[in-house]
Amino acid sequence: MNSRSRVLAALKGESVDRIPFTVYDILIPRGELWNDLRRMGLTPITSISVFHEKLLNVRIRRVVEGDYVYIFYDTPVN
């Protein structure tokens, strides 16, 4: 059983040969720690966006005040 099939089986509630060890790949810096975890059986999960947001007739304003960023969506209805 490979890493991918192990994770998918566990998510479905099926039996696996060993407990899957996963984490989002952006949470661990690349380097020796990354390599050690991969050798121990880590299966990294890559997070990707699955959609594209398209707003019609909406003006987006971004205002920066010190450490804060405010985003305003101006719509025809307000």
C-alpha cells in the first residue's frame, strides 16, 4: 500500500497497513527536517485553490492603515 492509497483508505474508514502520517506541505520548512519526516513516512498534502472568483460590477478597494489592511467590496446595491 502506497502513501496515497493509505490516506484515501483511512479517510473512507477502510483498514490500512499502518497509520497515515500527513501534514500540509506549507507547514514544514524544506531542509533536513523535511527529509527526515519523509524518510519516516510523511505524506505531504498540497493545498491548492479549486475555484476562481469573478465578481461582476464590484469595485474592490484595499486600504492600508498601519498594520491593518481593510478590503471593501463596493456593489451596485451597496
